[in-house]
Amino acid sequence: MKNELDNLPIDEWLYQGTNLKAQHLLVVYNAEVGEYEPVFVMPDENLEEKRNRYNEGLYRLAGDLTIN
């Protein structure tokens, strides 16, 4: 069985995050629309707070990547 994250455009999202100067990419499943979405964490944002915000209710945190 393939990992459900294998078909996501992670490389594109990392590229976008690099251009935005984000420090982290959170891969979030949005149950309201039934899709995975990128959430970028900027240097002035609190990573733990953002992780918590996107891991409750209709959201599920599916991955957390550091952007170099």
C-alpha cells in the first residue's frame, strides 16, 4: 500500500516555502474539503502553536518539514 503523502507536491511546497522565507512546512489534511494543504511557518511565528492549531477540529497534521 502506498503512503497517502506520496502523491502530494511536497517539492513544490518546499520551493514555495523557500521563496516565502518560511522555516517550516506543515502538511495538513483539511477534512472540510478532503485535501492536503501546505501551511508555512514564518520565522516570527510560533511553530508549536501553529502545529496545535492545525491538528484539531477539521484539521489533521500529516507532516512537518524543516525548510533550509
